[in-house]
Amino acid sequence: MLEKIKRHPKLKWALIILLSLIALFFLFFGSIYFGMWGKIPTSKELTELKQNKATQVLDSEGELIGKFYVYDRQPIDFSKLPPHLIEALIATEDARFYEHDGIDNRSLLRVFFKSILLQDESAGGGSTITLQLAKNIYGRRDFGLFGIVINKMQEAIIAKRLEDIYSKDEIIELYFNTVPFSDNTYGIESASLKFFNKNTSELKLEEAAVLVGMLKASHYYNPRIFPERSRLRRDVVLMQMAKYDYLSMEEAEEAKLRPMVLDYKSYSHDEGIAPYFREQVRKKVSKVLDTLKNKDGKKYNIYRDGLIVHTTLNSKMQKLAEEAMMEHMAALQEQHESSYGNYAPWIRNKEILEDAIKNSEKYQALKKEGLSEDEIRKKMEQKHPTELFNYDGMETRNVSTIDSITHYLKFLNSGLLAVDPEDGAVQAWVGGVDFRFFKYDHVAQSKRQVGSTFKPVVYTAALESGMDPCSYFSVREVTYEDGWTPSNSSSEGDDPNMNYNLKMALSRSMNTIAVKVLMETGIGNVINQARQMGIESDLPRVPSIALGTASLSLSELTTAYTSFVNRGHYSEPYYITRIEDGNGNLLAEFKPEISRSRAFSEDTRKIMINMMQATVNEGTAARLRYRYSLRNDLAGKTGTTQDNKDGWFVGMNPELVCVTWVGSDDHRIGFRNTAIGQGANSALPIFAGLMQKMNADSAFDEITNARFSPLSPELAEMMECPPQERDNFFERLFSGNNKREKKPEKKKKKKGFFQRLFGKKDKDDN
């Protein structure tokens, strides 16, 4: 043989070339195998596969409400993969999956000759599920001209190692947990929840075919963007299943006739349910994780470590709260803009607009670049397509940055916090009208003057100091030492000679009487009472505090009102119960923070609830009854601040405390008039809408049917007095404006003749 080769030079050179090519191939393969083109994971590393996993945020019932992630990936066990999903994958991507050891030699030969040598792109990729898994986990790099060969060889080496380490079922599990889907989604569980709002185990045949069909080209076959393409690709998957006998032809044809129905649910940071709440959760969890380390001594990563955060949120109530807020705010915004007409402060007040421009992120960024004022203005006046928020739908317009700032200045904003008063567990949290466009959270970040919602604190302090609930105060205006003269919003119709008891004064929210009650009780006593009810913000030691000139957070106000329902103990709102790692191991646990001492007596608590029930039944919140037809057992308080800048409402029943606020982000922009801006019109309807929706859902019966305990006979008798009385002629003649308020004498049983004659005491006289 050698002699024959020596006699034929061409054969000799052919052999030399062949051997050289083989040697080059092995050298080339060796350079890849030993990591000269990039390190290849060892078998040990492959046994410890750890992919970035999304942290899940769950509501109080364990339902998924959001995620924190770099890649939206949520692991799932093989046992939860439905058989038709696995069969769809194998039939479409790797029909000989159970026959090869990670590399399908026939497919590779096809790739080599058609794809590489003949540059035939229609020849297919030849990848097995195991090869795709290797690509999913480690990705591909750009090696230039030989990139496809190097990447394929690296994946082949990894695939062989994976097949040696894992069973076929485990490879299927790993594949489904790492494969990319549309919309930055990784893993079948995340894709199933996003596109069909259900767990993988619940996927129907045609739904599984949609997701598997997406794998060929995740964007091109995105069912949200290209539904027709996706449907046609789904049908291809179904026919492949029939081709390989996973389905009969009749079953495949029947499935093809079914409509493709998505139930898309985004888990992006800016969209979906409770985005303000989730952002607050993210901030708190991040702080907690800074204090913890995993078994390797490293800090946990909220975006990568697949943690599970359990919260107190009632996602059903949250959804209803968001709906109620949006429905009301759309109508209120229209009222607000119409009331100003062409004299809107966001247009006419140049100072407000200038401040908004200079405080904007764009302005600050350009200023940091060193641009002059003129250069900044020119850039901010350049028009470009911009998506703008509106209640009737998003719209894209060609506007400048300054146009956009002007557009958003006109919008009112809102906040809502609903808690279980017994322990402060947050049930619903709405920080604003739309997190995508208004990042500022009016629950967690904002402090505003609280208006008349502070009056119950004043009246509570008065009762605790010994004031009789049947004490009468004149509605007459009084000027105080600093020259301040408070008046009532309904002062034109008030009779200055009329006196009202505490219940009537609170339910009608009379400013003149609230200040008089404060002054008689003592400002220091009122501030101390506020502290005992959980209010920590600075409270000014001035008479106007009675009218709510103090600025409090929505959370603080909620805390204070829980004490009226929770036996005199305030409960601070809390929203995370525990944090676990991906395996369910406890990392951190949180307990309710409830005050140990009572803020006031039980008698005071019951009297105050009774007074605030009168506010709902016949006072400033009576529209809950006559306009919204609510028959629930409710107590509440409206609040409106000076110049109609802020509207408030606090609604309560034995199972829920809910506080709502409405106003402009820029406190200089108020409502045009009290008719629109008063809390009863601006903030109360959000609570009313929420209660209406909860009344219509039997799931909330325990809350909506709850009732306050009636007053005891002793307390009922204590409050038996006319709501109002007029001064007599001589009192009006000699009282002037500095008339001292009076308390009625305690009622006594009339004595009989012999008792009066012989001085005998009645049994109840003592």
C-alpha cells in the first residue's frame, strides 16, 4: 500500500492533505476543548447549575402579583410540566430526543454539508434539545468567520457532559426553565403566567402549542404583537405532534379550529397590579437583604436569587381600589380643568412652570453636561414623538420636553391606603394615578396638610381631659392672639347665636368650634394625644392645628385612625410578612407593630365612633348614603385644606380603615372652588366606589357586613342632649364675642314631695 502511494504523487499529496486536515481538525477541536476560545464549564460546574431567577412577590393568598428580575425566569419542576407540552417540544424541536446522547449525528452532518459548505440557510440548525439547553445557559459569542463552528463545538462538548450528568427528564426540566420566550421572559412558568395568566400545569393543548411555537423566533411569533403569525405557527406545532403520533390527525385538526385567546399579564416593574406597592416592597426587601448573607457568605441579590416575598396585600381589593380611583379621577380631572378654563395656573402661573422645568430630570441632566441656559432651552424645545398620559387612553404626539412638562402639571393625583385595623396589615395601596408617568408615591413619600381629618384627634383629647360630649360651643367666630379668625365653610348660613354639642360640631366639621375645643383642652394635651395615636411628625403649637395645618403622611393618618377601631391601640401599617429563599427557607419574618398602651379609654373610643358615624349618616360625608346608596355600618371624616389644596376622606368599619387623598403634585395648584375641592367631592368618592365594588363581591362579606357595637345604655344616656340650642336674650345681651362656652348640668331624677320635704336622697343621687 505504501509502495503504491509512493508511485502515485497525487495520491500521496491527497493523503497528506487529508491527514493534515484531520490533524488540523483535532488541533482546532482541542483548542476549543481546552478553553483557548473561551472556558467551557466542567462537569462539576454543570452539576451546580444556577441561573438568574426572578424574585416573586405574593399577595396574602399566595397569588403572584409581581417580580423583580434581570431576566424574567421562574423555575418549575418536571412533575408540573403537562405531557402535551413535553410532546409538543419534542415533536417540534427534537424528534429523536430519547434516542441520541445529546448530539444528533444525522442532523449535524446535514448542518455541515448544507448550512456550512453550501450556505443553505433553509437546511435547519440541527440542534437537539440538549444543544439548545447549552446555548440557553451559556449563550454564544462572536468569533468572526468561524463563529458558528466554534459555538457549535462548544455546545456539543457541553451537551455531552449534560447528558452524562442529567437524565432526559432533568434535561427537559432544565430546558423549559431556561429557554427564552417573547417580552424578555425566560422559562415556561413565567411565559405561561404572562401570556395566559395560569400556571404551566394548567395549560391546554393549544396554549402549550403557542408557547412551543414561539421558540423558533420569540419576537417574530410573539402572540401579543403578531397574533396571526403565532396562530399559524401553533398549527405547525400541532401538525408536528400528529406527524410523530402524539396526536391523531383528528385531534390536531380539532385543536387548530380553537381560537387563540390570550390573557396577557405583564410583570414589568412599571405595569400590572399595585406598582407603587411593589416598588415599596422592593425598597424594603433590598434594605433587609443588605443585612443578610447566603451560605457562601455573599449578599442576596433581589434580581437574581429567586427569592419569595410574602405580603399582606389583598390583590382582589387592590384591583377594585385601582378601578375606583381611576373611574373617579377621570371625572374629577375633567371637572378640575373645566373649572379653570383659560385661567389655569399651570399655564398662567409662569413661576410654577419655570420651577417644574428646572426641577425636571432632563433639565438637570443637561445642566450637568455644562450647557448654558439658552442651549438647555433649545434642546428642551425640540419636538419629538412622545407617549403622553390621558384618562381616555395613551396618545403619542410630537411635543417638546417643555410641552410634556406643561401637560403633566395639570393633572391631579391621588393616594389610597386600606389596612386591617387589628394589626395594620395593608390590604390595598394606591400611590398615584399611573406609576409609568407619576413615580412619586403619595402613600410612602408625600406629606400634606390633613385638614379636618385632624379634628377627631382634638375631640378625643377633649373627651380624655374630661369634657362632656354634651358640652355646647357657640359657632360664633373668635379672633385669637395672633390675629387669626377661623371661619366655617358655611359661615354665611350660620347663626352666631347658635350653640352645638360636640357630636353635631364634629359631624358638620365646624372650624370655629374645633378651635374652641382645642383651646379649652390645651394645645399640649392635643399634641400628646396625637403622639399616643402614633403620629410622629412635627405638630405646630398653634391654634390652627385644630383645622389640620400639620402635614402628615397618609400612612401616619391611617395609623392614628386604627386606634378608633382597634380598642384604643394604634396599628402601624405593615406589608411584608416574610422573605424566603427559592427553596422556601425563611430569611426574614415581620410581625405587626401594635401599640402596647391604649391611646384613650374605651368610653372615649365608642363616643368618637358614634360621632364619626353621625358624620356619615347626617354630616359632611352623608353623600355616602344619599348619592352612593351605601348601607354599610360606616364611620368617617372628611377633610379639606386651606385654598382647597388637598381633599381627604377617612372611611372606617370594624374590619377596615381606608384613607384617601386627592390633590396636585405641586401644592401651589389647588382646586378652583370648594364645591370641587372639598374632601366630600374630591376624595370621598374613591372610598365610595371601592365599597360599592366590595359590596357586589361576596368574597368581602366579612368586611362589608361588619358592624360597630352599639353604645352602652350609660354612654347613650350621657349623649342624650339636643344637638343644638340658641342663646337666650340675656346671654346674647351680656356675652359679646368672648362668651364662655357652657356645659349642661347632669340630668337627675326628679324627687318626690316627701323626699324634698324630709331631705331623703334618691338611690341614684350619689
